[in-house]
Amino acid sequence: MATGQLYAKLLLISASIAFIAFTQAADKSPKFASAEDSDPKTLGLMQGFPPSADKLIMQPQTNYFSFPNLRWTVCHIRELLPTKQVSRGLGAPIPFEYALDDAIDAVRFTPTGSEDSMTWQQALSANYTDGMLILHKGKIVYEKYIGCLNELGKHAAMSMTKSMTGLLAEILVAEGALNEHSIVATIVPELANSAFGSATVRQVMDMTTGLSYSEDYGDPNADIWVYSAAASPLPKPKDYQGPNGYFEYLQTVAKEGKHGDAFGYKTINSDALGWIISRAANKSITELLSEKVWRHIGAEQDGYMTVDGKGVPFAGGGLTASLRDLGRIGQLMLNGGELHGKQLFAKSVVDNIASGGDKDAFAKAGYGSLEGGSYRSMWWVFHNEHGAYAARGVHGQTIYIDPTAEMVIVRFSSFPIAKNAYIDPTSLPAYHAVAKYLVNKSK
């Protein structure tokens, strides 16, 4: 194997793109230790002063995002990778009101494809939940911390980061700072010779670009390995000749197919959008997210984002934040851009996202667990009877917004398999069951 390929493989999980890269074995439905048995505290991972050698999770080792180590890692990204702050500003946090409802644990639902029902509480364990928050009409009705997480801690948001990037793009469009119909090359000339150059901003926002790009982790020559090596913040070997950083890699992406024809979930779209909005606003993603959102939601904690070797934030998956602060963002979306009596951005921003994208383009991607859904501005829209939509990330991360039930659910998880198709059958029906419970309770 060439040095460059070997280097890329060794850095797959070290690179921040690794958040989407766990396991080819997933298709074989492997068996894993239970949530209780794989709890990092039960396993003694990184515990003691110092931890024993066999319990260490550290750099430059590249196994920190393999199961069960990932169950510790998701709460400790900043100890392993360089990051940039998403500042909450200097104001005092604005606390939530509480109206806890213990009966939620007993809410029953039937998982997709099953004849046997289960309870909400049982689903927490089945989904390797690390943190769960439910808001109803702006009040916390359910809150739980498990595994590596407590209320002081933060958790990797994975690809929910994409939804924050998409939200920022929609805000800039509403403010007139970004034209969604513009050709990308007119905003970022450096992308003129890449596949992105001829796409519109909207096509990048909705991931309907035609890109020659493979995320097949079983193929040693797949593009993901080159991208991963470029994105890694670790020093490159002396003989490394590939692109350095997200922006350099994006300039190498070739076109395949027709822009606008089909949805294709490819993380490089998010990093291209991050470049587009950073150029349009002349600010980094971390600065924009702080300025437009984080400083105004009454956040309790700063967020942070991983960066490449040049300090560029990972717009496709680098965010880490606290459970309640993501609950604040969910409530902000539910309220149409308003929170604490202040309109942070136009209601049209949320309306545009919640209305969804091109269903026909989405259907071509073949998401069995999301049939009838769509993708808009890097948010997943279910088009169900409640008009629900969500930010989603691998290993089970979710901000689920149900306008009909006036409900927001935030879940942090460390499910052993990255693909949400394995967790959706015991997640999406559970969310809808709780939503119906809350609606009926309010009658």
C-alpha cells in the first residue's frame, strides 16, 4: 500500500471526518455489549490517576472512535483534537422552566418492523443513549444523563453540525448577504475548476450536487481516505503530497452526474457550504454560529468545533455542545426564530427548512427508514402527520422538532453502529409516540 494511503487509513478516526466513519461490519448486524455493560464507567475507561495502560484512550492511537471506546470519546473530543470555541458571550444563562413528567418512561410504542412493543425507558438502553432531553411548550418535561455524560458535560453532535451550517446559510439568505441561486464559483473562485464551481448555492445546501466522491470505507482507494488525510490536524509525513485541509481538498473534487438531479448525502457538501458562508460573511463558521445564534439563546456553555491543520472548522461534523444548549436551539427553531422575546432571525428561515426539499430527488438515495422524507438546508424533513423535522448525526444524535406537539427532543447517543438506519426503528416511532402522548395530555 502506498504511503499516502496507509497514512490516510491510520488517520481515519484521528481526522474529524472520522465522526461518520464507523464500521463496515455494520451491514452484518454484529452483536455488541449492552449499553450497561459498555458504559465507560463500568469498563473503567480513562479512570484513575493515572488510568491503567489498558484503559487509556489517547492520541496518536487511532482506536478512540471504535466501540466501546467511542462511548468515552464522544464526551471528550477536545482532549483528542484541536478545536475552536463557539462563544456563548458574557451574558448570564437563561434557565429553563421544569415540568418533569415521570410517566414518559412508560410510554409504549412498536418499533418499525416489529410486532412487540417496548417502553420509552427501554428504548434509552437499546439506543445506547448518553443524554435525553424533552421540551414541551418550552419547559423541560424529561431530562436524563447516562454513560459518559452529565449536566456539566458536552457531547459530540456529529452531523447535526451540518444542520447548524445549513441554518447559518438560510439566515444569510434571509438577510440578503447570500444569494441561494448564485453559482458557487462567483462566491468562491477557488472552487471554479471543481465540481462545486458550477453548482448553485441551493444545490450545495440541499446536497443535490453531482460529485464524483465515494465514502466506501471498504475501498482502500475511496475518496474518503484522501479527504480524511487532508482534513487531519495531525502533522503530515514528509513524503505526503496530497491536499492539506478541507479547502484544498474541495478544489480537487470532480463532477459526476447532473447538479440538481438527485440527493446524495456527502459530507463534503457541508464543508463547501462552510466555505461559501464564511466567504460571504467574512467570518469563520464558529464566529458566525456564536454571533447569529449562541450568544442570544441564553446558553449555559460554549460550544466548540474541531478544525483541520489550518484551523478551518469542520462544518460537516465538528460541533460539541451540551444537551440543554442544543435544546435551546431546538426551541428556537420551534418558535420560528424567536427565543426569550427576541426574534433572532426571520421566521421564513424556519419555514423554508421545515417545508422540506425535493422528495423525488431524495427518494433516489434509497433511505428505507425515511421513506417519503426530504432534505432541506441540511435538515432532515419527515413529512409526517405532525410536520416533524430534525438535525441528525451518526451513532444516534438528534434534535427532533415536532411543531404539532410543541415538542423538542434532543438525544445524545453512542450507538455502536454509525448508520442511523439501525437505530431509526426504535427511535422515530418512540419520538412520535411521546409527541402523541404530550398532545393528548394537553387536551
